[in-house]
Amino acid sequence: MKGRFVHATDPEGMPRTKAQFPQVDYHEDAYQALQDADAALVCTEWEVFRKLDWDRAGKVMARKLVIDGRNLYTPQAMREKGFEYYSFGRD
């Protein structure tokens, strides 16, 4: 199947966002949101994302690509786990 699909999870933002973006598939579980994902875009600093098990996440993702908009993770650690890793505002 071709196209772009957005799967999202956010413990605080989903109730407000669902009405504005009904075309997004929302998940309570982060690992369900990452199932077969080509990339993970991290946009919030919630504790659930700080403690995400990236070894587990990498096993369910189609491509191990993380774009970290909050600099939550260490680039070296993510690369050691086999991820393509990009973050913003770092030297």
C-alpha cells in the first residue's frame, strides 16, 4: 500500500488533537504507534518517551529512524542501538 499514514501517541495531547486531526491513527501504547513505522518523530518531553525501550521499539519498526525534536536521547546511544538518529539544535 502506498501513501503516508500518521500514527500518534501522546498521553496529554490526544484528547484535544483528535478533533483537529481526525485522519491520524491514535494509540494509547507507544509501541503500537511504532508498529511498522518508517520513522519516529519525538515532539514532546513526557516521561513515557524519556523511558521508551528503543530496543523493543526497533524490533517493531520497519525502519529504525528517529527524529528527536526534544533532544531526549544521546546520539551515540541511539546509533549503538542501530538507529539512524537526528536531533535539532545540537553541535
